[in-house]
Amino acid sequence: MNKISDYVGQPIFTQVLSLIDDGLIQAACKKHNADKFSKKLSFKDQLTTMLYCIFARCTSIREAETGLELCQGKLNHMNLKKVPPRSTLSDGNKKRTSEAFGSLYQSLYQQYKYIIPDSPLKPSIASKLYILDSSTISLFKAILKPAGRKRNDGKSKGGIKVHTLLKADSNMPSFIKYTAAALHDQRFYECIKELPDGSIITFGKAYINYQQFVKFSERGITYVAPQKDNADFSSIKELELKENETAVLKDEIIEVKYTETIEQSSVKRTLQRRRIAYYSEKHTATFVYWTNHLEMTASDIIAICQNRWQIEKFFKKLKQYFPLNYFLGNNENAIQIQIWCALTGLILLQVLFNENKAQLAFSILASIVSLHLMMNHISIAAIIKKYKQKRKQTKPDIPTKKHPKEKAPPCFQAIINF
């Protein structure tokens, strides 16, 4: 590594922060009046401190304060005049609205959504596809109501549910809503009214709602969902299977009966939908999907529903590289701020990963940033480039085949003769 050309004079953490434009920070601050009642800690300083906590994987405010105090000579690189005291940071997490951090994340997503595309689907499908799911994060106190029954010993922990609408072409959330873990997943439909008409959405069995299916069809939204285990339907018409879709077992139109509640009275309705049964050799199992799209090929419908697991990979990546086992506040607002900052850190790492066309694992990049946060002043791009060169140099030599006339050693020759 060339120390002269690769040395940038800025710590790795500062290089990561440079991806956040000051205009986006000011816009989010102004939109939610984030600095209106705060004199000791500005919104930008709190964001910088919280991102430091996320990347350094601090488990308490004391750890964050101590870590920053050891960087006294480098605070100017982060545009911090002084280290925020623990009480000041704690008050900021409690009183400053978490919506400002959410707005900043949305702005970063809009800025970098064309840099972080990563989808195996057709571009025409991936650009319209949204994946809906939720993940529950256990809390150390009963701050938010957890799912399930109350424990007999009374020592129940809280839980926060992260409802996520993931954009398939970027594998990053385009919309997020936080609720108590006890709230049912289908209540999230009330929050995604801004889903574009003509888009495609896929989700799990927990979000199946026949009344919502009708609303999707009225807006021209295509949905793809797995069949519920207790689904009651009758077959109306079987569609012709294509020759190249050998794994498709059945493609048919079905009719479903359901009950709709209108002004405290029950009304029976019928719903016609397309049903596709597919056998996976990889999993040696049969999967059944429902959709309201009659013209799309069965293979595309199957690919859409299989791509739903990308959101599970996203949740795994978030919890693995930015562990949310410890929170720096014991109130709902502080928890939401920390999750928003973790999501912001994740999108920044994804931008670095994709812009530099990294060949190293994403976990390696996350570890490099975490371990050399303020100590290393080498360019991140140079580190990634050096890793590419190292991989080329350490490629194993292909072993040459043994000449057919060459005889085996005596010990092996005896076994062969036997």
C-alpha cells in the first residue's frame, strides 16, 4: 500500500461521515425543529455521537463518552468542539424527536438508491417490487408492550416491532414504522397508503387480508403471497402450463369466500384469485402462491415470492453488524433514535461497499470500520483496492494432472494388485 497516495489525513469514521451532506442534516433539522429547545447539544452533534456509538458498538453512554474523550486531538475531524456529557446526550435522546433522524435516513435513501441496487430479478419487476415484513427487537424493560402472555413472575421485557417496506432493487427500507411488539402486523397497512399505484408487493402469511387484497386490486397493485395453511377455496379454471416451466405443478383460477364487516354487520363476499403450485428441488418441498395478476408468467410470480427472503437477510445484516442488544436510553424515543442511526450506518456502509465494487465480504468491511474507526487515516477505497490485489496474488495454483504412464508408489501398488 502506497502510504503517500493512500494517506488522506482523515480517520475512517470521518470518511464515512463525509457521505452525509450537510444540507440533508440541516433540512431534517429544520423540518422537525430539532434544535428549537436544545442549546447544549445540536442535532448534528447528536447524530455524530450516535453514529460513533453505532460503529464502535458501544453498549452504554459511558463507553461512548470515554471513547470520544480518548479522541480529543481528533474531534475537529468530526466537527465536534467537545465531547457531549452523558447527561446531555441522554436528555437529547429523550427529548429530541426521533422523526428528525428518520427524515435524514429517508433523504439518504433517496440520494443513494441508484448506487445500491442489488437484485436478481428482472429490472422491470425489481423497480416496482416492495417487500413487506416486520422484525421484533427485545427490550431490557417493559417500555413497549411485548407480544404473548404476561409472565407469571412479572418480569416481562418490552418489545419494539420494526415494520419495514423494503425496495427490492436496492434491498434497503424505503419506509419504516415502529410499534409495540404486541400490535398485529396487519395494522401496518394503515401506514402504507402512499404505496405507488401499479407497484408490486409481496409479504408473508401474517399480512394476508382478503379485504386488503380487494383494495390492492382497485389501485392496480399486484400482490404475491404464500397460501395460508387453513385457506378455504374452490377451483374454477386451470390455466395452461408452459413447456419451459416444468417445476410448476398447477396454475389455476380459484374462488375464495370471506366475511367483511360493515357497520357492525357481516357481509359475505367472494374473491377470485390466481393460484400457483411449485415444486422446489432445492428444498424438496411444494410451495403455493396467490396473486391477482393473470398475465404475468408463473416463473416471474415464483421469483417474486422467493425474493421475499431478501428482507430476512436485511434484518440479519442489521442485527449482526450493528447489534441492538443494548440501548443507550430507557424510553421509546431514545430506542427509535438508536435504530434510525443503525439504519443510517448500514446504508452508508452499503454505499461504500457498492461504490468501490468491493470483493471482500460485507462483514469484513463492517469490522474494518469498527476496529479502525479513529486510528487509521488510510483511504477506505485504498483498503478495499489492496484487498482485491491480495486476492489476485493468493489465488491457488491449479495442480497438474499426473502423467498416465507414471506408476504409483510401491505401497499403493500393492493395494491395487490386491
